[in-house]
Amino acid sequence: MDDKPTEAPKKRGRPKRDPNAPKATYQLSTKERARRAATKRVNAAKKRAAKTSKAAEDKRRYARQLEEKVTKVEKALVGNETTTIDLGDLDALPNAVADLVGESEVVFQPNDGPQTDFLSAGERDVLYGGAAGGGKSFALLADPLRYCHNPNHRGLLLRRTLDELTELIDKSRQLYTKAFPGAKFRESKSTWVFPSGATIWFTYLDKDKDVTRFQGQAFNWIGIDEITQYPTPYVWDYLRSRLRATDPELQQHLYMRCTANPGGVGGWWVKKTYIDGLEPNKPFPAFDIETGKEFLWPPSHEKAGQPLFLRKFVPARLTDNPYLMADGQYEAMLRSLPEVERKRLLEGDWDVAEGAAFPEFSRQRHVVEHFELPTNWPRIRAADYGYASPSCVLWGAIDWDNNIWVYRELYAKHLTAEQLADKILEAEELDPQPHYTVLDSSCWNKTGFGPSIAETMMRVGVRWTPSDRNRIQGKMEIHRRLADDPYTKEPRLRIFSTCTNTVKQLAGIPLSKSNSEDVDTKAEDHAYDALRYMLMTRMSGYASIHQQLGAIKNQVYQVQDATFGY
């Protein structure tokens, strides 16, 4: 008999640990613990992503479908094309939009005239400026809405100060939510967001140097309200470089739009860019305001020689706004302003300047279009010579009422006396010979042993008499000529529109700060001086036909010096 004890049956499962046995110990490294924790978090994130992936895709698909339907409705509301809207397109839209489709409403109707001309302009760069109260701000707000159905449309609307910007935003609230129900204004970003995804950013820029915050930005529409508040074209030039788009539709409609009243610290460059010597409401090639040269495609381009883009000036008039003209109160207020401000804000006159030497000058009254002058009107030629600074030669004719018509202007730099004389002879080749000529008397001064400037030109065949250099009397004579004749009620001085520098200087030359009886000699005044010499001649002072005829007989090249001809 076997005394070996019977072995206990084995139990399934985990054996019970002997409480008296020593505990097993181990230690994880810091790196290993971090790895395990990170793995756990990653796995949890994967599970969450997998769980929501399908739901997210469904949401994106729904958003795209909704966007397409909204865009379709917007095109039917504000677009120029005919669009058929299915009932299914309306089911997913907000009730406000569906109601608007069913019962359309005109939310903005531009006034006939300049406001309509501005909104329909197709030129790249347009200025809408002139009289106050013409509806410029509302037109500027409405202009970018034409592309808000495109989700890629990005607009920028700029003012100089925050207070002015706030006023513009308040006006936009009246228009945008009516034109596009569902449009939201995000206060934090000062941006309108439209149902299509299009945006218009409202912001201000009071310092030119801060314009670099737009670096890297791209806009297909840029608007600047009251652009004459910027003293230089720096901001305007920089923002034009931000005008671009990748969307094929928007690439065809890259627009720069500005509004302004005459005057202001930047009135000089705005006037030079859009107005001086240019016809309102007529497109013209863009040009460099410093050199006057047009921007053209280079010879290597397929459009070689063609303008890069076109500009236009649309003049604003108070009379085109029936809402402000209805009771006459606003007009009465503008008429009560001082003369300079009244001409700017009521008449939209760009030629009047603060401290202008000739505030009575009016482009409408004193500037005329070219016409064929009678050959029997006596002719005068007057000139102010310069080399580094411009030379200016003016030709005038005297009618039988003793009115002077300035009909031609030669304005050029870096011409020697001989070169200027050649150009004068060329200009007079088909003209009646001038009966009286006058040149700045300083041109007879000699600095060496050679001939003077006047003598040099007379050797070529261009004869002169010395001018009257009395500055005060010359200025008074211009005032007298700008005034109306007491009998004819017409000005005694008219200038052809082709004499652009004469018109510009007569309109804008300022008074001297040290002598109110004279103009500022530091301003560009060469055409002004030539005009002054012309009006101070003996010929211009004759008052009757008989006196004129006698003067002509006695004044035609009466040579007093056999060598130089005077």
C-alpha cells in the first residue's frame, strides 16, 4: 500500500498569491511612462475622429448644397441674368430669404445722372467727386454688392479716421441686410460676411506708414471714401498693388473706386490725377502723375502700346439728389458758407483753393474750347524763359472789344534759347505774325561777354521787347481781366482749354504769406508770369478798333537796333 499522499486536484484560474511571499517590484523609466500616456491619448483621439468623421462629412456636404442654393437665389435677386428658382431651392433657406423671393423689393435705386454713371462705370479706376450731398457715400457702399454672390469676392472700404468709418458702417447697416438677408457684420473684425461667403472689410487708416498692414492681402474691389483727406498718393498707390484675384469672374472686374469733395490736404494730387486737362465722364488712359506719361504695355507684350487700364472722373452735383433738394434746406445751408467752401461744396468747383490768389477764376466762365480765331484779330506773344525750370510761351489774340483770348501754350523744360526759338517759329508757321512780342526783361541781362538770352533768340529770328516786371500791377491787371465787362457782362480774358498749365496755375497759385498783394513765388508760376507779361503790354491796353489798327501799323517789327532787332 502506497503511503504517498494523494495530490489535490488542480483548480482552474489564476492561482492565489501567497501573502507571505515577497512582493515583485519593477520601475518604469520616465520616457516609457510618457510614451504610454501619449499612445493612450492618440488612440482616444483616433476613436473620436472615426466616430465623428461621417457626421462631419455629412455637414460639409449639406453646407455646400446650401451655399449653392443661396447663391442661386442671390443671383435671381440682384444679378443681371435670368435665373429659375425651384421650390426645393427655397426649402432649405431662411424664411426671410424665401419671403423676399416671393415678394421682391427694391432696396436701393440710384439717382439718374452721376450716381448711375458711377455705378455703371466699367473703368478700372473711377473718382466720384464734387458737390456735397450728391449721394457719393451711398453709391460707394452699393458698388461692391454686385459681386457678393461670389464666395471669392473680397472688398475693402477705407476711411481716414475711426469716427468717419463708424458713420459709414451705420449707413451700410441700412443697405446690406436688406439687399442680402442673412448678411452679418462681425464687429470684432469690422467685416461684412454675406451668405455666399463673400466679405467686405471696413477699416480706417490715419497714418500713411500703417498701410503696410495690408501687405499680403488681396482684394478685387477697393473703395476709399473722401480720398482728398490723404495728403499724398502714397496710400492710394500702395492699395492699388493689392488689387488682384484668382477667380476668373473677378479677374475681369478689378475695381478701384474713390469719392471726394474738392479741396482738402490731398486735393492737389487728386485733381492732377483725375481732373486737370481731362474731360469729365470720359474714359482716359491712366498716367504717371509725376511725369505725365501714360501707362502702356511694354513692346514685348501682345498688347504692346495699349493703355494698361483706364480711369474716369464722374462729377457729383447736389441737384442730382432729389431727397436733399426737396425742401431746399440743405442747399440754403451750403449757399450760406464762405466763398471758397461754397464753391467747393455747392458748385463742386475743383479749381478754387484755400488762399488762392485768384478766387474769382472759374473754369466754366474763363476756359473755352478751341475755335478758329479771326485772322484780323491782332496777335500777342509773351514768354517766361527757364532751362532747369520750365519755359512758357503764350499766344493771345485781341478781339474788337479789347478782350484777350489766350489760344496757344508752349511749356517745356531743358530747352536752350536756340531750341526754344526753333519751336516758336515752328508753332507760328501757319499763324498770322504776332504784332507785339514780350519776353521777361531779365533775359537781356548779360553774365559774360556773349549775347544775352533775348539776343540769342533774336539772332534766330524770334524778336522780342522787354516785359514790364511790376509784379503788383501785373497781378492787378489779371484781376481786372478776369472781372466782367460792365457792358457785355462777359470776362475780358478767356483761355483755351488746351493751355492746361495756364489754367492750372491761374486756378491754384496761392497768395504769398509775406505779401498778400503778390503770389507765392515758390509755387509753379511760369505760365502765370507769361500771362502777366502779356496783359501788361501796350498792345493789350488799346481800347478801340482805330487805336488797335494804328498800333498794328506802328508796332510791326520796328527795328531800333540793326544787330539784334529791338
